[in-house]
Amino acid sequence: MRSRPRIAVISPFLDKQHGTERCVAEQVERLSRRYEVHVYSSRVDDVNLSCALVWHRIPALPGPHLVAYCWWFIANHLWRWWDRRFHGMRFDLTYTPGINCLDADVISVHIIFAELRRQGRDGLSLRLNPLSSWARLIHRRLYYRLIMKLERVIYSRKRFLLTAISRKTAKNLKRFGPCEIPVIYYGLDPEQFNPGNCSRWRNQSRNLLGVPETALCLLFVGNDWKNKGLITLLEAAGYLRSANIRLLILGRDDPTPYQSAIKRQGLEHRTVFLPPRSDVEFYYSAADAYVSPTLEDAFGLPALETMACGLSVIVSSRAGVSEIITDRVDGLVLKDPEDVACLADMISELHNHPALRQILGGNAARTARQYTWDRNAAQLSSLFEQAIARRADQDKLTLQEVG
């Protein structure tokens, strides 16, 4: 007889370089202390595998993303069926982040594609994009259409327990029927992200990145820079031409579309584009403030991490992370992420008042320390216990009906 419950975790890949995948990777490492965890995934990086954390590799199918996703969706069901049929692998619970299977017991929702489409934040308009990009956009539109169909089918089923990474995501989920949806915020590793580490590395990182000690260094992190509000930040920084400001832009997007705006705002020698690195806190240590005027974000993990490092943060009210921030106490909340003048005023205030930066940063570090991956995993484990108990009750009813 097994000494601990066995759970299946379904995710296309796991690593600690992406938001959703980072969250699940941190969760499974901690859940394996209590459960026998089996990860069904095509790729697993940065995760400490053990006897209680087993990876079942599902081969990835090369080709267009829509085809690869359809293969993944079918294949993870087939792999688990094979393990169940020929290896006697029975799971007490199946967990997945988002739309990955039809038979999950618990689903954590990190993004709602229907909401992105409704708001027009998906960037899939043919009219607003060059003809050369239409093939890619049509492919992505087909992918979105499939995911949105699956969202309607899966999220409306009462057999699933849903959890959201922010209140705004939980609110948007109500369109599918569920009323009470628990919120489990992202976490962080306090050993990695703390004011002490950033203070130790500050001089080294600023020297390496060419940031003068007297400059106000603003950090912008993320992919999909259009949605993350990079244009608004560039315009706000350009509005403050007389201020001694440097911009560090971190992400995988192509900077080419933003070069004209940088030149127009006179930011050519004040903007640096940086590639991602595993020790992202090295970049955090070079900054004085984190700025994210995002148009839409279910949470925004970099904001929480930079808060833990003791940085002042400016976040959009449309980002889920704003829910844990008290405006002008442990951060600044930009009500309208497209309000260039308001953002410029906030940046100017941080530039002109170092004492304010210190107060906001100190309060931010204390707030962020409450949100750890240990806390996140404990809250998820509590939800697992509910799901396992409910599943056991359903099995009893089924046996009674058969009898």
C-alpha cells in the first residue's frame, strides 16, 4: 500500500525561466515532500527530480505551435492511459496549470485567452499588422480559437476545482460559471531575492551594465513588450529628458520596432536591452525602481521579486500584482497604464526624492516576504486535500449505486 497520495502533474514543459512554468516547478518540488508526484511533460529543466518526483517524458512534436499543442493534448492522455493500463499507475489526483487535459481534478488558471481576445490584447488583428505577418497571425488565431473553445468546455464543468493566481483572474473566470474561486498568489524564494543580495552586487552590476551611480536606473522586465507597455515607458522617460535616467529592458522580444521611439525620445544612450539570465537578481541589483505599465497581466512575478529586493515599484492597476500593493505605501499603482504624463510624474517623484524610494522599497520588501513558494504550495496542498476527499466520496457513491 502506498504511504502517500500519488498525483499527476500535466504541463507541456517546466523550467524556472517562465512565469507559469516557474510556478509549477516550484510547486512540484515542495509537493513532493508530501505526495508522490509524477510529472507528464515534454521538457523539465531546473527541477530537482527525486524518488518522490518522477518525470514521464512525452516526446514533443516539431512544427507549428497549433499542431504541437494538439499532439501534446492527445499524447498526455495516451501516456497516462498506458501507465494505468500496463503499469497499474493509479492517481489520487490530477493537477494542471491551464488547458492541458480533460480529466484534471484541480486546475490553476494563469491566463484566460478569451479575456485577452475580448480586450484586443492578443495582437492578432490583421488590419494592424503588415501583410508579411498574416500567415503567423492566422495560425495564432486558430490556436486561440481552439483554446477558447476548450476554456468554455473545461472551466464550466463542476467536477473541476479551479484556483486563480489573482482576484482579477478569478473574477474573469466567473463568466464560465464557478462562483467561489480561491486565489493562490505567486511566490518567491527569499534566499534568492532579498535586499542584502542586491546591496552586495549593486556596484558590480551597475559597472558591468554601464549605469552611473548618480543615475536613476529603471528596470522593465517581460516578454510581449507591446502588452507590457514598453511604448508608454519610453514616452514617459522621454518626457523627462532633463532627468538623469537609465532604462534596462529585459526580455526576449525584438527591440527593432522600438528603435524609432527610442530615437524620437532621445533615449539612444540611456536605454540598454538585456538578454534573460538565470540569476535575474543580478539585473535587479543594478536598478533603483521597477516600472511595468502593463495593459493586461494576470499577475506579474518580476514586480514581486523586485519588491523583495527592496526596490520601489510602479505597477499597472491592470496587473494582478497590484492587488497585494497599497498605493504609496509599498509601491505606486498607475491607474491608467496608457497615461504617459501620470507615469512621468511618478518617475520624476522617485528621481527627485531618494527618501521616498527608500521608504517604498523597505515597505515593499516586508510585503513581498509574505509571499513565498512554501506558502503557495501549502495553499495548493490544502486544495488538493479537498479534491482527494471529494473524489473519494464520489467513488463511494459510485460503488453504492453499482451495489
